Amino acid sequence: MRTAIEISLYPLSSDYVPPIKDFIARLNTYAEIQVTTNALSTQIAGEHQPPAGS
């Protein structure tokens, strides 16, 4: 099953850009997911394995 989510991070301090860029960089280390970033959010998509026994 393919799953897609959209994440928006909102600044809680004036120095918000570095943590957001770090988070997106860490997402990009996972080859099994597709990460798409735009000015307002980041979309993540990939194959989802349901828990065993579901």
C-alpha cells in the first residue's frame, strides 16, 4: 500500500530555518521514501507495510 503524508512545521522561535532544513535533510537519507518540498510544506510518500496480523 502506498502512503503519502504532508508535514508543515511552524516557527516557534526566530531561528527556525536550520531545524527545518536539518529535518528535511534527515528525511532525504531514507532511499525508500520520496520527499518533495515546497514553500509551505514537505510531502513524504512511500510503500507502507501494515502491521503483522492486520
